[in-house]
Amino acid sequence: MPKVDIESVKQTNRTGYPPPFDSDVAGRWYRRLGKASGLTEIGVSHAVLEPGAMSAQRHWHEGIDEFVVILEGEAVLVEDDWETVMRAGDCAAFPKDVPNGHHLVNRSDRRCVLLAIDSRRGEGDCHYPDVDLHYEAAANRMTHKDGTPYPPQERRSGGGGPLTEE
């Protein structure tokens, strides 16, 4: 298997979140390793969460399985009904279509490094239980929960959507 040169893949903190939801993830930097490696059915992102950063707004996906591996440091996995501290070597799985909103929050004083892996088949909507946000996959747009679209915007630094590949 060809070795992936992680450093050669551009690191970014671009976002698809509209304000004010983008600011919560400004300290999250990621590299889309799956896409850069030519993978078409598996998404792989290498992410760094600076102290205080969130991986995403708390969310769950229709049609996408997700798997996270902590490589360095620690973060708190926040789900609907509980919180779990995750450290290097810990893993978490999020089956598609299960409405359990989740994200990672770095509450420590040092960076957390992780891999986020996802399936690339059959992506549906993404739901955000804590904020007035919804991703409509068919229209490829962010809306308010009542369906009103957010104004189109250029992706910019300062945040990001879920760690799964775009």
C-alpha cells in the first residue's frame, strides 16, 4: 500500500457553518486524507483540536457511518445523554441513521489529534440538535430548522462542519 504523506496534504480550518456557528470550531484544523489519497468510498480526515476547540457542532448523519480514533491528547465526547473522556487509543463509532448527536470538545490545555473515518455512500441530511441548523444533502445547503436557507456564503477559515469528508 502506498504510504500517505500527511504533511503534503493541505491543512485547513474552512467551514460550511454560517455565523455564529463557525466560531465554535475555529480551533479545529484538518486534512482530508481520503480524498487526497484517491479513496472514493471511505472518508478519512486527520484533525487537530486546539485547546477549547470543538470538532463540529453536535450532529448526527443520515446515511453515513462514522468512526473516530484519538491519536494524541484527549477530548470529551459529548452525546445526547452522556459525556465520555477519550484519550489516545480510544475509539468511538456512530452508526448511520441513529439520532444520537455527538461531537468532541477539547477541554484540556494541549492539542488533541484524531482520525475521523466515514462511509461515503448514501449521504443524507445532517441534523444539529443544539443549534438552529440543518444540512439538506439533496440541495447541498445549510438551512434553519424551519427550512429557511442561510444566505449562500463562500467557505472560509474559522471553523468547519463535521469531520467527515465533503
